[in-house]
Amino acid sequence: MAPLSRRAEWSRDQPISFLMQQSVENPGVLALSAGLVDPDTLPVEVVREAVDALLSDPRGGRSALQYGTTPGYLPLRRQVRSLLAQLERLDPDELGVGDDQILLTTGSQQFLSIVGEVLVDPGDIVLVSAPTYFAYLGCLNGLGARTIAVPSDDQGMQTAELDRILGELDRQGELPRVKLIYVVSWFENPTGISLSVPRRKELVELARRWSRAQPIYVLEDAAYRELCYESDEMPSVWSFDRDRTHVILAQTFSKTFSPGIRVGFGVVPETLRAAAAARKGNEDFGSSNFNQQVIAWVLEHGRYAPHVDRVRAGYRRKRDAMLAAADRYCSGIPGVHWVRPRGGLYVWMTVPPAVDTSFRGALFHHATRQNQVMYVPGDVCYGGVADPPRNQMRLSFGVLDVDRLEEAIQRLACGIQAVLERSPAASAASG
Amino acid sequence: MAPLSRRAEWSRDQPISFLMQQSVENPGVLALSAGLVDPDTLPVEVVREAVDALLSDPRGGRSALQYGTTPGYLPLRRQVRSLLAQLERLDPDELGVGDDQILLTTGSQQFLSIVGEVLVDPGDIVLVSAPTYFAYLGCLNGLGARTIAVPSDDQGMQTAELDRILGELDRQGELPRVKLIYVVSWFENPTGISLSVPRRKELVELARRWSRAQPIYVLEDAAYRELCYESDEMPSVWSFDRDRTHVILAQTFSKTFSPGIRVGFGVVPETLRAAAAARKGNEDFGSSNFNQQVIAWVLEHGRYAPHVDRVRAGYRRKRDAMLAAADRYCSGIPGVHWVRPRGGLYVWMTVPPAVDTSFRGALFHHATRQNQVMYVPGDVCYGGVADPPRNQMRLSFGVLDVDRLEEAIQRLACGIQAVLERSPAASAASG
């Protein structure tokens, strides 16, 4: 009999642990791997003002330091409604969800995790883009889920492929095991690509059409929704689910405000409300009430929108700096190309197949040890793919400043060239 | 095929939801049911000072608002070591655990939940005191655990009974399914009783002795450890596990400092370190870094110990007030008796068997509707007992002030008497 639960066994050896270990062992590296936010965006003064306001009234201060409710601070859930209504260009009353369908969590990660917990039994199927957000693949593994990859292109998850795969699962009698379709709809982590509008609509239609024996939910991870650097606006996947029955929406204040405050949120269909709240209760009775009150104050006093504007401007500059550096240092290397994201925090780069970007490949080792630069290997972002591509990388422009971003890309280019020159293909060509 | 996971189905209908619903429906009730802390104990000024200090330095402020690490803010884990060392009367270096065996969580609830997650598969056995902390029974149900009740008396869990039950399980071939023994060692929620010192030692010996095919861990929930109102001091169960292999220790800053800040912690044996951290990563990547830095500042600047002294003095007064009120209003009712706790937040009261204290019983209905007072029915605190006693109650002196505590107990006494007078036994006696 194993000393650990099966779920603990399924959660072993996560790439994030390896990445953190590498950071510790190589303290001088420039980390294009980290998913942190830009320290310069962090709202020190705004939080100070909010806390001061909250705690200057002893009675209000005590209420902020007391337990809150499991689903979260009601005034913040109402502020979230207003924010969503604004993003959806709706009146808050037209949103079509009650306050109790909004759950406040410890970052959106906890919300994503809870959705998995309440829907997925071991052996159940979750459909994900290939590639997709690797931390959620870790969650799904921990649940014993079977992830099935849906190919994506420059418009995101290919809905025609999704339809074909669902048909295939139906023929195999596996349709009743399909519980969830997970998609990062804006500036996908890792590719930076947004799901196109027609596909957003189609995704909802497919989820409805294939919900036969049981509902198939779409989990729309909109973590990067507000980090858009061009003027293009898109309706959410959620907006096409007009009766709010099939799409679960996850968002967060971590990227736009502060990950240290750690407040995320999600909206669930009525059918999942009680289960999600019960799960949240079992996990922690509710996230920090104090922090929820801080965020509520910030929203209520109009401090959020201008802050997000500044954050956007900062990341836009950094995205541009990374792309300019890639143009300068990488465009001369044959077979190297990358996505030009319109938002989010990541540039997705592809290198020649001869350059193995995986943890055990030549580039990762060379880059971290020789060039002192680190990235997230693309292959960890594929779930349910036996032999994922090993010539891709996720490069984050979130943390480093403009000068270091340029330096980091230059170092990475050196690493790619060094590995290419030593590869058998290169030797054969030169020999 | 069910639309929800089995774990979600197992988590339905938790007593806490019913209690909260009752609070909403009966807004005028005096709640002896709430597990909140006394608002007067909440450290508004200390938190304000801590936040001000943290955020007055822009660089430090930004670090507090950035992501932290999954196991938690290292300086706070080190402060926790010092606190533990002080409580254990050891030098921090003699504690016998590394910093990475300390996990910071969203309250100790999340730590308790994580321990269950990493150890318990559906059908596995967890041994618990009867009665015990009902919220953890909810967690265990959510995991599909089989809880087996170990009787307790005025010295806590009966270790001789525990030994007998383990022997029985061994004969039935079920020993390999036993993963955990859960015990609230100080001022147990709900009984207020502490596990006696000889039984603490014996508990560890039993866990070791019966760890054959797999380790059987003791989960020591020491949430109320610092809320002691008499001079008696006791070593922890954990202290008897000298090589730190069999006891998992859970504590929290919620009760002694602020539940709104929501920082708890636990110490795990080396064998569980990686699994607990991986689970924490899947759930939320780490609790709020900001709040951990607030608590670290409070400990570092010597603000914690004097605050806990004030908290203790306040609760001691309130415990005394509740006991005095019980003496005044309840001692005249035949068959009513209660525990006089030496710490914690609860008085455990037993009424005559004719008075049904359960949610569906006459007293709960009468008390909430007529007398406007609410308690936690004792039967919800029994796990693995087919027919739990229905004539017990958990009465919390945490939230209400001294005057209201007296009023609440008076109301409760009226309710008990009213129900007794209408009971068939009473009618028979008077008839």
C-alpha cells in the first residue's frame, strides 16, 4: 500500500519545481521563464492608501481582520460584477448571474483548481489546446484526468478539430467521460495567441451540442484579458453562453494589480455554484478577507482602471523591446521564428528541430549554464501528446526591464547558435 | 454519468452551510454557534503599523506585492521555527526540521485539507476522536475517507480504545488502509478538553507500532494551543515524535492574531514535504505573500507575544462569563452539565436525552426561532458513528461580548426548559 494518495503520486515531478530549482542553482541567470509580474507595476502607494483607509476606522478595520464568508466579500463580488459588465459592455443587471455565482479565490489558480475538483474524477477527459498553460496541466494530472490535446493555430484552438475529436470519443463510447474543455482565450499562455471570435462562438455551440449524457463545460481562463496592447476588443467565450449554463469564466487581479495580494475570481453556472462553494469551504473557508477588502476599496475608489492603464503601457513597451531584440538577434538564424503577441506576457518562439529546447536537451543546459538565460521549454506545455515538439520556448517579458530583456534575448540567440553549430545537422552541412 | 465529481458529491450538505443559512434567516439571533474570533481582539493598529512599515520602502513594498514561493515566505517560516521552539522549550536548531518542512497556508484549514489530500484515497481510514472538529470531518467526507470514531473522555481520545480498534482493523485486514489519526490536542473543538500528557506520548507510540505496511501519521491540530487560560503547560504530541517521522503539526495565526489575514502553518515529516508542497502548488502556488510578510513583521518586531497575552486575557474573561452564566441559569435544570475548559473557545454542554439538540430536533428550532439563540448541535461533531448522541451542544464564547454571552445562555436555558416541559418524558412525569 502506497504511503501517499494516488493524487499525490500523480502530482509528482512538476516542471515548475524543476524550473525553480534551476533558478536557485543558477542565481545569475536572466529569467525569461518566470511568470511573475513586472515589479515596477506593483501598486505600493495604492495598497498603502487602501489599507490606511480600511484600518483608520476601528470598526471597519476589525471587520477586515475578521473571518469573511466562504465565497468571498460580498461588496467585492458586486464590484466584480461591475467590472465584468464593463468588460462585457453590459449593464451589471444584464449579466445574467447572481452574486452567489461569483467565487473569490486565492488567485485564479485556486479557482481553476476548484473547477477541476468539482468536475473531474480519475479517468475523466479534459480537452485542452496544444500547447496550453502548463500549470493547469499539472492540476489536471493531479486529478488523474486524461487530457486530450486539440491542435491550435494562429487563431487558437481549432474548433473543427475539437468537433472531430468529440465525434471520435462519442464513437468510442467515451463521450460521457468528457467533463471540460479548457481554453486560455486571450493571449494564451504560452503562445500569446487569442482565440478568434468565430471560434469563441463555435466553442460554446460545440459544448452545448456534445452535452448529452452530462454537461460538458468550457473553462475560459481569461487571466490576460485586460493585458491587451492593441485596440482590438473581443467578446469573451462566456458572452456567447447567453443563458450562463456551459461556460465557467476565470479571471484575476494578480496580473493587473498584485499577485502578492492574491485575489482571483471566477463565475460558475448555477449548476456548479453549491459544489464550488463547498469545495472552497473544504480547502480554506474562504480567502483572506483583508485582501478582498483592499481590492474592493481600490475598485470602489476608481484606482483600478488607471492602474491597469499604466500596467498595460509598461508591458506594451516591454513586449516591443523583446520583439525588437528578437528581430535584431534572432532573425538572422535560419528556422527561428516567433509569435508577435497583441497582449499578455509571453513570446512563443520556435527554433530549428535540431535544437532541443527541453529540460534534457542541449539548449536548456547551454542557455542556463553558459549563456545565463532561462526559458520555459515548450514541450511541458503539451498535455496528452505522446511526442510533443521539442523546439519551442515560452519567453516572458513580464519581469525583466527593457535593457535586461534585450540582453536576455541576445544571450538566448548566442545559445541557439552555439547549439546549432554543434548539432549533427550543422556538422553534416559544414562537413 | 454524474455531472459532478464523486468528491463534489461527497462534499454536499455540510452543516456549516446550514448554520450560515440559519444565521441569514434569523438575523436577530445571538450566535453561540459562530467560530469567529472576538472582534475586540483584532489587531487593527498592529497591522496598520506593519503594512505602513512594509510599504514605506518602495523596493520592499514591491516585494510584498509580488508572487511569493509556494511553501511560503522564508523569513516567516524561520519566525515560525522560533515560535515553535519557544512553545516547545527548545533551541530553534534543536527542532529537528528544516525550513522546507514548514508550509504556510491559508489558515490551518488549508493545511489540514492538504494533509488529507496527500494521504487519503477514497476508502482509506482516518481515526478521529468522538466528538471532534466537524469542519475536518467535512474535508474527510469530501475525500471519500472512512472515518472511524475513537471514544474520548475527560482526558481526550482514549488511546487504549485506539489500540483496540487498530488491532481489530488489523485482524480484518484493513490496517493497510489506515492513513491518519486526527486529534485536536489542546482544548478540542468542540469539547474544550485537552489530550492528557501520558496519552500524547502513547498516541505517538501507537502510530509507530501500527505503522507496518505503510506509515500511519498523527495529524495534531494545535489551533488552540496558545489560547490557554490557566498556567498549565503541556508538551505537544509532536514533541514525543523525536525523529519527526510520524506526527504532522498544524497551527494558525487566525485565532491568536487575525483570521482575516488568514495565515496558518504546518510542519510535515520529510516523507511528506514534496507531496504537500506539490499539492499546495496545484491549489494556489502559495498563499498571499503580502499577508505572510505582515505576520513576519509582527513576529520580528515583538508585537505578537504581547498581543496574544491580551487576547488570552480577553477570552479568559469571556469563558468565565459563560461559565458563570451557565452556573446561574442552567445548573438548576436536571440533567444539564458542561465541561469547564481551561482554554480554547468552546463550552461543551450536555442536556437530558429528551432534549434533541440536532438540526431537526425540537431545541434547535425553538432556540433559533423563539429564543433567538443558536449553537452547534453536538451530533455533527461525530464522524463514523451511526447514531451519535443528540443531546449535546458546542457553545462558543468567541464572538459575543460578556453581556451578550450572559443573555445568550439565559435564552438557551429558557429554550431547554421549554422543550423539556413539552417532552413526553416531562409530560409523563407531570401526568
